[in-house]
Amino acid sequence: MQKAKPLQPGDTVGISAPSGCVQREDLLRGISEIRSLGYQVRYDDSLFSRHRYFAGSHRQRAESLTDLFTDPGVKAIFCARGGYGCQYLLELLDPETLQAHPKIFLGYSDVTVLLQFLENQCGLVCFHGPMVAKEFAQGEPYYVRDNLLHCLTGSRPVQRLHSPDSLTLQAGTARGRLTGGCLSLLVASLGTPYEMQSRDRILFLEDINAKPYQVDRMLMQLKLAGKLEGVRGFVFGEMFGCGRAGQAPDMPEIVLSLLQEFQVPILYGLHSGHTSTGCLTLPFGVEVRLDAGQRWLQVEEVAVDAG
């Protein structure tokens, strides 16, 4: 896996809007927060374009993202928000161009599509974490600043991540490359050239406002597609808003009923992606160690090229 150069004080962060329409006020608040971290920010008014429910036409968004990757003055790319639309970019992006210009790339939700593309088609380490018009705009404690900076600057070779309300669903330890993202987007990729690669991985899954039976159905679809075979361990996000619906079983019970047969560690409730607070940054494509019994995920290698 190819790694980008670490962020240094004063480096420029470029803002991408690959999915839904962006609210100017939210974006500007997020930009202010990024500047408070010691970075310059590059963006232009094309971020506020509208085409149906997208932040501009598909070609415009793809070209803008490619320009950020190829611009030598931009050291990292942070996504403005999720929504819907990243799937339209996949056939418009050139993997060889992106491979030749590795950059830190950060986002979640619909951006899961691009994280998987960068990891699998381009061989690039990328980052599942806060977005500009959401968590950065809200400021701490909606994202974990220390964790973010350690991931993007390479200042700590090992990070142990945990959330105070996480649950052990199946104890045990495992090690492997971390991958995953938003469950509904991973399921939507099945049967395409861009579907996730999960064998021998630690698989992180999260979502928002899905009903219990919908989560059950999506996990079953992954199972029937063979995507759960060979997974070394599972880590679930907070599953924000995915609680009980009437007399339905709670979410941990649903998860365990589907996954316990794989006899691997299962940790539930690590805050990354859609969260109520404390959004963690997770590097995809690097080695991690999971201890579900002790309720932590440890990043075993620096996620940027600090050498």
C-alpha cells in the first residue's frame, strides 16, 4: 500500500465536494476549524455548484478531485460532506493518475465509495474520518483532534483507539489490514468492479438511521456474496440512529446472530463515521490489531510516509 507524505504545519488542505450539495455557512465554519489546526485551506466556489442533488455535474466533480490530487501545492484532501454521488465518479477517475500523486484523503458516508476505490484500484492508504461541513464545522468534541493529527502527521507509530460505550460481542484478538466504511455503500458496490475486498482484513462497518431489519438484510447480503468469509475480525461503529423499532431486537443482538458463526472477534460501538460525538479517524489499508475483549483497536503502523 502506497502512503502519502505526512501533513506539516502550514501545509495546504484542499476541499473536495464529491457528493451532495454543500452549505456555504457550514463549509466556512469547518474551514475555520482546519485553519485553527495550523493548515492553509484551498477551495473555490465550484464547491457550491448544484446539479440536481449533487455538488455540480459528475464530470465537474471528478475533474475537481483529480486537480486536487495532481496539484503539488495540495498536501491533503478533506471531503466537504457525504450525501450521494460518488459512484458517478468511478468511471471518470484514472487510477494511474491518482497513484502517481498519493495524497491524504479523508471522509466517510458516501465517500466510502472513493475510499474503497483508492484502496483497491489505486493501492493507496486513505482515511475514514471527519468531514469539513459536518464534524469540523461543529468542532471538538464532535471529532477527536489528537487522533486525527496522529494519523495525518505520523507523529505516533502506534495508536490504541477505543470508545467508552463500546461492547464486546465476541471476545478474541486478530490482526490484519483495516478496511470498510458505511455498510449501505459497501452493499451497493456488490456485483460491480469496485466491490470491497474483505478477505484477511479487519472489517469496519457503520451506518446511520437504518432499521434493524435493514441492517440484518445488508449483513445477510454481504454473507451470501461471500464477503464475510475470511474476515479476521469485525469492528462496528456507533450505528447512530439504528436502534430498536417496535419489538425488534436491538442492534448488537442482530449483529451477533449473523456473525458469531465466523468465530472471530467482534467489537461494537467504535465511534467513526456517523456518530453522536467523538468521530475517530481510521486509516484504511494499514495493519491493525483488534482486541474485542479489551475493547480496543490498535493501529500498528504509521499511516503516512514519514520516511
